[in-house]
Amino acid sequence: QVQLVESGGGLVQLGGSLRLSCAASGSIFSMGWYRQAPGKQRELVATVTSGGSTLYADSVKGRFPLSRDTSKNTMYLQMNLLKPEDTAVYYCAPADVNTGTTRYDSWGQGTQVTVSS
């Protein structure tokens, strides 16, 4: 199974920015970012195909542009105008760009994003 490594999280103030990276061990047609806040279920953030088609959760639409470098098997999430409710552990996984769902079951440690007010 493909291995994925997330990086780029950190502590940032309200309104700040972070850029997350997801490096894959191989080529994946469609990838996505998911997040899980304390006490909540994991939820979709955004997905992107190798062709550039995207799907965004309403809560991040317009703030978190998603991109991919297929030559490096890497996906990026540029997080702008961050809010305290964006605080969560962020994970990447192979995903269905039409539904935003994933069947991935080898979740890594993710990368922690904390937004202070």
C-alpha cells in the first residue's frame, strides 16, 4: 500500500497561514486532506486529482487552495485566513474526488495545526 507522510503543521495566530505537504511513495490519481479535531470525527478538507479537479469542504472553500506536483508525488494545502476552528490533526489519503470519501486505513500520525485566537 502507498505510504503517505504529512508535514508543515504548527502553531499560528488567527488569520495566519500555513502550508501543508503530503509526500506519497508512489503515484496516486486522486488524493485528499482530512482533519480531526479533539472529540470529533475525521472530516474532509479537500481532494484533488492528478488532472487538477478539486472538491472542497464548504468550511474551507476560498481559504485553502489545494495543489499537486505529480512529478514529485506531492500534494500541498495552502491554509490562509486560519481560524481557531481549523485546529486539528491533518491527514492525507487517497480519495474519491467526486464524493470526498476515502477507503484508506493506514492513517499516519498526521500533522498538527493549532490556531490561537
